[in-house]
Amino acid sequence: KLQFLYFIGGPKGGVMSGTDKCGAYHTQDACADTLEVMNKRLAQDLRNRVRRINHYPPMSPDWRALAEVLSHLSQVAAMEAKDVVKRDGSVWERDELCVRYLIEETKTNLLMRLMVECKSFMYEKAMTSADPESGVAKLFEASLGELLKCLFTAVEALQTLDMPTMIEYMERVLNAANSNAHFDGQAQETVVIYYIYHMLAQIDRLDDEKVLGLFLDHNIFTLVLQHFEIHGQKMGDDGVEMYVWIAAELLDTEFFQSKRDRFFKNIEEKKRLVLLEQAAKTLKAAETDSEKRKKIRGLCDMIIRYK
């Protein structure tokens, strides 16, 4: 499918339909041969760009050049993700070459650490939009954030992820988000909600005791509920659904059932869960999958108990 996504010059070069390409040749066989050659070249170009991802200090010349590479890759990954209706099977059975190549080239933890360093640099410098370096920093953050969001849909990436470092990072980002009413849909303070959702949506295929133990140690669920209270209405319908699914997936685990009192240590934390009531009811009414409805029903029952 790569020929319909982008040319070697990138998405900005435009998209040509299969019909347009075939019109340039006299026979269907010639068209098919040409498309196959193009696909191979595009796939190799994509893998070569993935291989260019390396560690560089923030704001160094190489780091700035890497921001452009990440921007290109994130556009490809986002376009490939739009074509996915349901993610069944392994990453090697899906038409998401960018995600697959990132995993095959063992870039998952490198990307995560690049993001940790980028945000640490921005926090320590207290960077604002008036800063002359803010443009490239925001490009780096937004592009890498989109890549990680797409990458974390693959359980193979999560299974190799340095979870202690990632979850400690998520705690820092959530704390930053919850201490500021400013909202930016592409900033990590927003995208972190999608990371958490993807982890919990696939928790049955991860080391759940380790992951959820880290969630508990770093107060991730408490911070997510605070995030919803402060920013939830700015997230749009899809974003609000992420909060509901985070809560529903977590409450459905044996780990939560055995440690419920540690997740809700006081009445204020229980009241924040109740704020999800309307969104949970709406999602339950629209959901057709019986297993998913069961999970949302469990959340709704917990909300009623805490009202």
C-alpha cells in the first residue's frame, strides 16, 4: 500500500492514485511491475530513514536534523494507522510498515529516551513559545509523540519497552499537565493519555504485576483522573473515551481488585472517578462488543458505589 501513501520525497510531494499511475503505461502488467518496483524502493527508503534515528544531545545540529526525519516518519505512521480497522495478530501481519520497521530496528527504547531527554530539556529551560529554539523543540516533541503513539499500538513494542523509565516519565509529564491549565493537543502533556490507554488495552499480554505495580507506585491512575478533571473537556470525544477505557481496563484487572484501597486512598480520589459517569454511560450505550460492554459496566458499577 505504500505507493498510495507517499513518494520518496515524503508526504508533501503529493499522492498519486493507482489509476493515474496505470494511465502512464500501455498494459496492466507494466503498471503492476512498476508499482511493485516503486513499493520496494519506498519500503527501503522508509527503513533507511528509521535507521537514521540515533541519540544526539538536544539542540545539537544532528538533533535538529533528526527532528525532520521524525516529522516525515510520523506522517507516514499516522497515515498507515488511518487504514487500520482492527489490529489483529502480530505487527508483522499488519499494513503498518513504519511501526514494524521501528520494532525490527530496535528503536523503541531509543525513541522513548529521546523523548525523555527532549522534555527534560524543555522543562529545565522553562521553554516558552517566545524562545527561539521552541519551534524545533515542538516539532521534535510532536513528531516523536505521534510515532510513540502509533508504536505503542503494537504489543511487541510494549513488551520490550523499559517500563520503569517510561512510567516514571509519564508521572512527571502528568504532574506538569495537572499543574497548568494550558492545553496543547500535540504536547506530551496530552498525548501521554494515549500511551497509558495503549498499555492498559494490552495489559493481558504484558507483565501486568510489574506494569500495574509501577502504575501504583507512581500514582498514574490518580494523576489520570486529575488530568480528566482539568483537561478532559478539551480533549474531544475521542480523548474522553480514552479516560473511560483507561479506568475500565484497569478496574477489570485482578491486580486492581486485590489492591483497590491503594488506588483510592481517600474520598477525593473516589469523587474524581465519579466525574467519568456520563462519558461511561454514553460509551456503554454505543458499544456493541459484549466483552467491552462488560468492562464498562464494571466501571459504571464502581461509580455508583462511590457516588
